[in-house]
Amino acid sequence: MSKAFLLAVLLLFSGESFSKEIALTFDDAPVSASEHFESIKRTEELIRKLRLLKVPEAMVFANPCKDEKTSVSHLKKYVEAGHLIGNHTCSHPRLDDVGFNEYSKDAEKADQLLSPLFIGQKFFRFPFLNESKDEKLRDQIRAWLKTNGYRNGMVSVDNDDYIVSWAINKAKETGKKIDYKKVEKIFLNHLLGAVEFYDDLAVKQLGYSPKHVILLHEVDATVMFIDSLVKELRQRGWKIISAKEAFEDRLYLEQPKNTYANNGIIAQIAMEKTGEKIAYNHFDELKAELVKALGL
Ligand SMILES: [Zn+2]
């Protein structure tokens, strides 16, 4: 047997650990108008960029109660462009703050509004990734998802992309000069760091590199820099896959017993195995960098 053949066989059977595949998900759509975008223009810009980048079906986790009259027609643009819509509740409550009754009512309202936009398996993403710190409530909501035909739209790569948008809007509002190239670098550094952190953690804790699902938001900076992010990921050997394909990974069927309820499924599994919080915790550092770069 030749060495090359042996290597090919080895690669074939250990394919999972060389995965480096990632799907994009965008939360909180439709995001309201800001200093940088009108709401619909931001959505159109994101769709245009995803098309140019040839990104396969992303999943957009929507909050249709933000504007009940226009949200659904607005979100329909994603479906027409071949992307998928998921339920992110109607008005973005935090489960641990409002409890089961109010929360499930809110989620049901989103289910009704979004139902014309759903295609195939329905996915639900917990606002703040909060699946409850209370075991009883957590199990109640897991049962609700099951009864209502939902799978948990988990994330594997948590991060703080939204804070970059907060910073550029604050800068614009207060008349600061914005060096977008500088901000883009900070954004990329944070996001790519998160991808690598959670992939390493998965290899350590799960023994393989899963098909990843990155949490992003339909916010200004993320839309402005999405092309650089996708290009940089590809340059580093990542393949962008559809959200549907990513969610087929067995990782997203896990139901951890702990109530860590934050930072995504890999961090939750790491907690299950080690009893420790192991998460990509760079919020303060990122905020400080932005404040400095923008003179806030
Ligand atoms: Zn959200």
C-alpha cells in the first residue's frame, strides 16, 4: 500500500476532525433604523453581500413584534433570497426574567406571524442564549419546543459582534471621526478569535471539530464587515455551509443537564465535562479597544 493511499484513507476516516465548516446565523432581525442604515436598506445590503459572496442559506432569527405591520414582509426578502427564518420570540424577552407563561405566549405569537416564512424544520433561538438557569423552567421550555415542532437553534460560536455596531453608532451620534478600517480590524480580530477558540474547545471536549454555527446579529458593523469576515474565514481554510447542513451535526442534538444556559453549546458541554465556565470572554477588552479607537 502506498503512503499516499494510506494518508487518503486516514483522511477519509478522520474527516470530522478536519471539518472547518461554519454556517452563518443573524439574530434580532429586523433591526430598527440607526445612524448608518434605514432598517430595510440594511437587510437589502446584507442579502446583496451574501449573494455576492455565494454564502449558502444563512438562518435569520427574527423578532417580528418589533413592527408587526411590516416585519413579515420585510423578513420575506430573506426567504426570497434563499435564506431561512427562525423564531427568536416576538419581542426578545429573557426567559429567566419573564417566566414560562409570558415567554411561551411571546414565542407563540412569533410562531403565528412567521409561519408563512418557515421552510422545513422549525428552529428556535433563545434571546440572550438564556435557556433558563432554573432546571424546572428549562425543562418546561424544552417540552414547549418539542410540542410546537421546534429544534433549539443553538450556536457553537458565541461572541460580541453587536457591541461594534453600538460603538460606531455612538461615535456617529456624537460627531466623532470614524476610522472604519480600524474598526473592521478590531471586529475581525474578535470574531476570528471566537471561531478559533470554540473550534479548539470542541476538539478538546468533544474530540472532533463540529460543523459550526456562528452567532451574528443583523446590525450595522456586522453587515458592513461581513464580506471581510467571510473572505478571511475562507482564507484560513473554512468552508461556509448552509445552516440546515450545520444543524445536522450531532452536536446540536445535545441536551446538557447543567443550567449554564449561556455562551453556546460547546461551552455548555465543556461545563458538563469539567464543571467550569470555559468561554470566549473578551467583551471588556473589545469594548475598551473600540472606545479607544473611536475616542468615545
Ligand atoms: Zn437576540
